[in-house]
Amino acid sequence: MAKFIVRRFFLLLLTMFVVSVAVFIIVESSPGNIAKNILGAFITPEQEASFLAQMGFDKPMTTRYMYWLTGSDWHAARKVKMPLKRITTDTGFEEWWVKESDGTLVRWTLDGDNLVADLRALDGTITKKTDNQRWKTDKDGNSFFWGLDRANHAVLWEKGSGKEVWTFTAGSGWQKTTGGPSKYIPLKKGFLRGDPGVSIRTGRPVSKSIYVRLRNSLVLAGIAFVIVMPLALLLGVIAGLKVGSFKDRFLSIVGMSFSVIPEFATGIFLILILSHWLDLVPGATVFGEKAPWQRPDMLVLPVLTLTLIELGYVLRITRASMADVMQSAYIRTAFLKGLPYFTVIWKHAIRNALIAPITVIMLHVNWLMGGIVIVEVVFGYPGLGQYLLDSALYKDVNAIEAGTMIMVLIAVGTQLVADVLYTFLNPKIRFS
């Protein structure tokens, strides 16, 4: 079993790598202009070019993928020729600085032809000074300097270049300045070091945004799973024990009816009855700053919708598996030997009949986490599925990659759990 788990772990790593490359290529190849998606359809070509350079989208796709995977700070440190350090301010923002030998942190702005350094002392106080001694001269006599700006970029300034740069400021719109950097390296530590980057759509760190969305989806999927799976297994066993009986036909018809109705139709139907007509529960999930469990009344309709959708499918799979096992020779032999009915069912039939449903259930855990986007959209639920949908519409590759990696981890992890459960249900199954 230990060897099997180790193999699965390396399979997980390989799967995550292959999927991350595929997602990066798909996002890159998909139609749409990321600059216009974020900033509007009426930006000028100069503004678009400046935005793409500042975000690092002017670099080759392979370079951007390596930055996402392994980080860009190591490359930036080689350009700056000084160690870099990322800090979190008292207000929760992340900032990159160059670390001097005495512990002072520094980064720069360009004022005309003058480099102005922001010096951050150990106590957090910031002072400014002119820092023109940093300029270096190339073989053609041009002055240049690689440093860090205030927007978490490693940048190349060229003295006297007069390069125009467009920056977007909330409340002021696009502002044009001269003397801007000619090259940018957006700073990040990389996915392998726990930093999936900053969301292009929201400007916030993906790790912080996706944590909240993942938590919300785990709550919704967990409650639905705890309710629907035991209920579906129980009803499926009852239907499979008496194939062709009234119970079997009734449960099969009801389960099939709910499983074929689209999710949005079921959700709207429940909103109409339970929220609009009966006024029992809210019809939308508006949590604000609260966690989902702080407003359980808002979870009723999403959970009920997922329960009805999943119930019929798992019920039908369990019913078919149970009916097949009940026709097996060893079950007939057990009855002929005079074993009590419930002993045969509990000790011999159910354990083998549950192998197929458990496979389906583990696959549906992954669906409950990321595939419930329609349910989340109908009820306005701030979950992982809706987060990935919004990110895909804006070609927000950092957010898409992070969400996809979570889905891969859940998919492979749940299948490992299913394989372990097989060994308890059927002792003949062994993994090595």
C-alpha cells in the first residue's frame, strides 16, 4: 500500500504539471484581448502596450509559464544584483524591496533624470533621498539602472530616454508620465513556493481570494455530500433489493426525473416555491464578510438543489449494482444454506454492491467542488466554480491556474481515497 501511495503522489505531480501546461496554452490561445477585458474597449494602442509590458505579457509564453511556476524574483535579483525581500505591510498589502547589507529596505522612483530612493528602516519608517550614484554606464555611454519600483516590478530605467508610460490610478483614470522604465519583470515567488501570483482581474493576491472561495465551496459541497450520499446509497439499495417492485419503480422514476432536470431549472423552481411563494428561506446567498455557516438559512436552497441533482444519479448506479449482486451465484448459495436474509444482505451483498457507487461518489466530489458553477451563479454563491468562471471570462491566467491545480489535487486525492476503501469492501483487492 505504501508503494501504491508513493506512485499516486508522483502521478499527482505529473498530472498537475501536464494540466498546468495545457491550461496555460489554452488560455493563451483563446480569443479575446486581455488588456481590453480588464481596462475597457476604448484604450489606445499605447495604453494597451504599456499595460501588457507592466503585467509581463510582452514576454514569451514559455518565460511567463516559468515565472508562474518557479517565480521571477530569482531572475530579478540577478538583474538588480542585490537580494530581494517580500514583506506584508500593516494594512495587509505585499511589497517587494531590495535588502541592503545593513538591513535597510530600498526601492526607487524616477523624477526626471534623478533616481529617488525610498528607504525603509527596521522600525518601518520611510525616508527619501536622491540616489543618482546608482546609475551605471554601458559601452555606448548610456546610463541605465536595474531596480525595484513601487508597483512590485523589477524595472530597467534608462537615463534621458523620455519613455512615455501609462499607469491606471483608481479615481483618476489613465495618467501619462515620461521617463518610465523600458523593461519590466513582475515579481512573484511562483506556484512551487506557494505564490500563484496576483489576479489580473481584481489586482489582489490569488492565494487570498481563492482561499475564501475554496472555503465556501467546501462548506456547500460538504453539506450536500453528507446529506445526499448516504441517502442515495440507502434508497439505491432498497430499490436494488426488489427489482420491478413498486418501491423500485417509484424511486427510479423520481430519481431519474430530478437528475435530468437542468440545475438552473431546479434552482429557479425551488426559489419560486420556497422563497417567493412560501417565504421560508432567502432566495440568494449574500454573505458579505460573514462565513457561510454564519447564515445557514442561505445554504438551504443551494444544498437542496445539489441534493436533488445528485440523488437520482447515485441512486440509479447503486440500484443497478445491487440488482447485479443479488443475481450472483454466491448470494443464491448463501440463501440456500439457510443464512438469515439480513445477514446475507449486510455481510455479502452490500459490500460488493458499493464498489461501483463509491467510484461514482469520489468522482462527484470533484464535480461538487468545481462543477457546481451553475448552482453558484443561480444563487449568487461566492464559490470556487464561479471564481473560475469569472477568471476565464477575463483570461485571468493566474487565477485559472491556481483553481485548476486545486481541482486536480481534489480529483487525484478522492480517487486515492476510493482505492483505499476498495480494500475494506473487498479483501481480494490489494494494491502494491
